[in-house]
Amino acid sequence: MNEESLHRWEAIRAKVTHEDSWIQERVNWLLVSNAFLFAAYAALLTLDQSYSESVLTLPACILMLVPLLGIFLAVFVYIGLEGAKESIIAAEGEATNLLGKDYEKKLKLPSIASTGKALCLGRMASRGISLSIFAA
């Protein structure tokens, strides 16, 4: 294996690692933001609701907007996850183009990204969190 091939592999692997870390960050942001939204929603539910039904007060408006904000956050995170997935797929294609088909075996390098069951389970977990919050 020559040094140029190793340098190319390391550069492409850095791209994949970067996207993997962004996937984790996006899911963390979603979980933390939804924790705050649930807390705000619970606090608004416990307020004294002794106002006329025909008048929309600020707490009543916020009570309707909090779930919508949670849905928007889940949708945007899901879009970000799909973008990261596409970026990783593009990096895998770039590795194949630059290093040749079956470069892992020829150059004795590990795969650029997760494969098989690990890839499937990882994608299910990150997407599942976003979709379950969206559905809730």
C-alpha cells in the first residue's frame, strides 16, 4: 500500500467520521430540546385556567404552539439525518472512485463506514428517535 492511497483513505474516513458525529449531535439536540418542550408543556398545563373559553390567552396559545415546535424539530432533525446519510454514501463512492473497487481487500484497509447489521441498526436507532417524537 502506498502512502498516497493511505492519505486518501484517511481524508475520506475523516469525512465519514465528521458526518457520524453530526448524526449523534442532531439526535442529542432533538432529545434535549424535546425534554425542555415537555417540561414547558407540563408547566403550562398546571397553570390556573380560569379564563373565558372565548378568549385565547398567551398560555393557551403557547400550549398549542409547543407541540407544533416539537414536530418541526423532529422533521428538521430527520432531514438532517437523511442529508448525513447521503453524504456518507457519497464518501463511500468517492473512496471507490479514488482507491478502486474492493480497496479494503487490495489495500488491507478497514471499510470507510459501517456496513451490514451495524449500519442498519444505527440508522434505525437515529431515525426511530426522530420519527417516534414526530409521531407522538
